[in-house]
Amino acid sequence: MSTLAIYNPADGERITAVAADDAASVAVKAARARAAQPAWAARPLLERKDCIARFREGVVRDLEALAVTMTRETGKPIRMSRNELNGLLGRLDFFIGMVEPVIATETVYDEGGMNERIEHVPLGVVGNISAWNYPWFVGCNVIVPALLTGNAVLYKPSEYATLTGLEIARLLHEAGVPQDVFAVLVGAGPVGAALLEQKVDGLFFTGSYATGVRIAQTVGSRFMKLQLELGGKDPTYVCDDVDAKGAAESLADGAMYNTGQSCCSVERIYVHEKVHDAFLAAFVETVKGYKAGDPMSEDTYIGAITRSQQLDVLDAHVADAKAKGAVLHTGGHRLPGPGNWYAPTVFSNVNHDMELMREESFGPIIGIHKVSSDEEAVRLMNDTRYGLTAGVYTPDRDRAQRLLAQLNAGSLYWNCCDRVSPRLPWSGFGDSGIGLTLSTYGIQAFTRPRAWHLKAAG
């Protein structure tokens, strides 16, 4: 049997090795999921909700141990691991509370002996290839509504968050979800590829644009539901009427939280020339105050880079920015090992010829661009192939809404950033992907509508 070794990115030490899947075991799990799904879908919705409620109880009970596991395998600071798990509870409450009205059969016409209804039936077997940066959030955005709506789930966690994926499975199985209804597929890319070869009714992926393209090409000739949550190059505009220090502190957190390893991290900042210098000074001061170090320490803010390969991306963005005239204010280099560490990095005098302002960095690095007008800011913010989130900082709500309405992004922020709500759809424009999770739409995403035409005899 093959195994997958798990390493701590903060010190490079091997944590453990776990049994891994191969193409044959993936096929077996897919067949078992297909066989088990009808009985799961036939269970009363209340029973499925009770399972997820017990799962929630397990998360609360084991929260500290789950946080430690996540921190050890991803390098996420421990307090941010706790934040993710505590934040998950509200999402679970939303899914449990909203699933019944969202998938209830709707009567849309009833006259003259003709009754028309819309029924919401489960997709069937759902494949989920998930991400490592927020493994509980991203995983459960798919897993929980899929199970609540009667689907079986084949879940492939990232190889960089495998232990967390196995903990999710443990708690779901303890809560009453049958093992064949929720199965974890352990491994790296070849295991994901094996999942794509199975007959599934929906495939939900979170990860890079390049991998999303390969998935779309692989399954494009097969008629299944495909959702791709991909990257972003999320911009924010700081208007000339802001409190520069307050905006800087908020956006520094939005850029550097989770060591910048968030799909919705602020990756580009455009600042009106009237407040640029004050904003930049406050931003740099804030970032210099962030402590990098042992992710298990309560006061650590900057953790390890989860994937060692990303260090090369950050180095390349820094070198390119320097070569093209950007001004480095802090950081710009790897931190001493062992482990994967990068100093929080701030550039000004940037432009759109730089990779730093065009390609996803996915690390603690930011470019700050001076602009002379709202119009220039909007033009530059939309100069991207991505469209995940975008924000505006100003005390003027009308101005903010006018500017935000012109931006090509799935989520729009006024005076906030790096925020996700279970009540709102999470989706992207352009190369940020197709489909959505969260909100009532993110529950219906795991069902297909079926039309009923019922005519009384007579």
C-alpha cells in the first residue's frame, strides 16, 4: 500500500505518513458511494440535518485539537486556526437552518386542473477536490450542503491538509454519515486525476487557475455539473477622503492575514495621491509590527508558507518588481529556515508591467499604486483577467457604490476586505472561475430542478 508523508512547513519535520489511495481504491470508493447514495437521499431531511448538527458538536468538542492539527500541517498561526473553526460554526448553522426552505418543492401554477411544481433532487455523487489554505471553510462549503441535500461525496483534501481532511471524515462518520456516503481520497495529483475518471454527477474544485483549466479540459466532454473556484488578484481603492491610518491598518490585515494565503487576500492597492504618502507610511508601520515565528505561539501573526514551491513565486515577483523600478519598503526576502518562511513585503511605485500587479502572489506581499482620480483607479482595478473581489475605502457611501458598480468582481467590499459571509454567494468573474458556493444558491447548487406537470383527469 502506498503512503503519503505529511510535513510541517514551519520546521520541515515529518509529522507522520498515512495510507494513500490509488486509481483502484478510488474506483472502489466511487462505486460504493454510487450504491450508497440512494438510501442516504431517501432518509428524511431531519435525519440528515441531525447528522450535521452532531458534526458541529464534534467540532466544538475537539476544536483545540483540530486547530493544532491544522496549524501543524499548514503553518497557519494557531489563533487563525481557531478563528477558522469558530467561524465555521456559523456556516454550519446557516446550512442547517436554510436547507429545508431552499430545497422545498415549489408549486408555481395551480389552475384549471393543471398543477405545476418544481422539485429539487440531489445531483447524486459529488466529487470535491479541495484546498489547503482554509481546509475547514473551503471543504465544508461543499461537503455540508452536498450531504444535506442527499448527495454522496468523494472528498479529496489537498495533500497539504490531509490530516484535517481525515478529521472531517472522522467527525462526520461519528455523527452518523455512512462511510460510503462520505469518503476521503488521500493523495496528491494522481489521486485527483483518478477521481476525474469516475462517473460523478458534479465536480467541485478549489485551487489554481492552471489546474482548473486542466480539470475543465479533462471532463469537458462529459455532462456533469462543474464548479471551479480559482484564483484572484483582488484590488482595493483608497479614496482621498479616508482616515489614512485606519484604512492602512485594515488593508494591511486584509493583505497579510493567513500569511497572504487567501483567495480573497488584498493583492493590489490603489491610493489617491492626496493621501498616498500618509497611507503608505501607516501601512508599512503596521506590517513591520507583524510578528513572524512559531505558528503555535499565541502572538504569531505571520506563519509559514504552506507550499515550498510558492517561495519561488514570491522571489520571482520581488525580483521582477525591483527590476522594473518598484520601491521596496520592507521585506522582499526569505526568512531563515528551517521551514518555509517569507518576510512580509511592501512595494510602492508599482505598475501593471510587473508580475506583482498582474499574477496571483498568494503570500505576504503587496504593491501600492498611486492614482490621481477615481476613473484611473477603476480602470486599473479592472485591468486583470481575474474577478474575485474588489473594494473601496471612503466614508461616502454613494461614492463607494458608484465605484463598486463599475468593477468586474463577484464580491464587492465597502470599507472592509477579506471577508466571506455564508449568506452571500461566493463566486468570481473571468479567470476566477465558474459557479458558486455559500448562500441559498450554494445549497441549490447541489441539486437539479425537476419539473412536474400534473393534470387532473376529467
